[in-house]
Amino acid sequence: MPKNIKTEIMSQIKSGQLGMKARWFYIAKRVGLKSGLALSIVILIFLLNIFLFYLQSNHLFSIFGARANNWQIIIKSLPYDLILIILLLALVLNYLLKRFDFSYRRPFTIIFSVFITTIIFLAFVLFVSNFNIMIQKNMKQHHYNIPYLSQFYLQRCPFGGNHAAHQEMLRKMRSGQMMSH
């Protein structure tokens, strides 16, 4: 480093124009980014899994079709609060990936696409397992009260494969007796 630049930097540090940060600050920042990235990925996998379970337990997969009435039922039935949370977490994941070191000088769209594809795949793997049925059964039997999740599993996904109860709900929705969740 040339002497004039070195003296200029030292004078700025002494005058308070430049501040030095301790090493622990950078370590804490790195650990925070890594844990935030891992936590947002795990939560996104779990929430996408819950969204798929909602569609299955309310038999919304079976009414996909070309008729306008079916699409109105689907649109009325969607859990928009869950969709909003998933989108916000995707934005947080986007921010964390941009701040992370390994994404430097690589096409961000490819990295983000790989992460999102992996998250969707893992959510689908969790969905096809008996994970959701086991969670729902444990919440019913042991009366667990987990904010948002208990209400979601027990009240908004009440059918859990009960076709007769679902048919009754569809009949009420088509006749206009039942409003969306």
C-alpha cells in the first residue's frame, strides 16, 4: 500500500470518519445469514407442504376443471393468508440469497430457480408421506395448541380424506350457503 494512501486512511480512522468493526461482527453476520437462509428454507418447505395438504384435504385437486363454477369454488376456498406468508418468505429467501457469498458472480436467476425447485420438490416429498395426517391426528388426540397451525390443521383442513363431509361442504358452497374460509 503506498504511503500516502496508508496515512490518509489512518488519519480518517483517527478523526472518526472511518470506523473499524471487530471480527466478531463479521462472524455474527455470517452465522446470522446462514441460519436465516436455513430457517427460511425449512419454513418454506413446511408451508408449501401445508398448502398442498389443504388442497388435498378440501378435495380441491379433484375439482380442477374447465367449468367456471369449479374455478370460483377454488378461488373462494384458497387460504390467502398462507399464500401471502409463502410469498413473503420467498422474498426473504431472495434477499438472503443475494446477500450470501456463494451467489457472487453467478447468475442469480439460476441460483434462485434451483433453490425454489428444490424447496418445491422437498415440500412435495413431505406431502406424499403421512406427515400431515400424523400431525393432524396428534393435534386432535393430544389437544396441542400451536398458534396458526392448530387452527389450520383442525379447522381449515377438517376432512383429512373424509369424502362424505367434503361432498356436503361442496353442496353448501354451490348453493351459496357457505362462505370462504
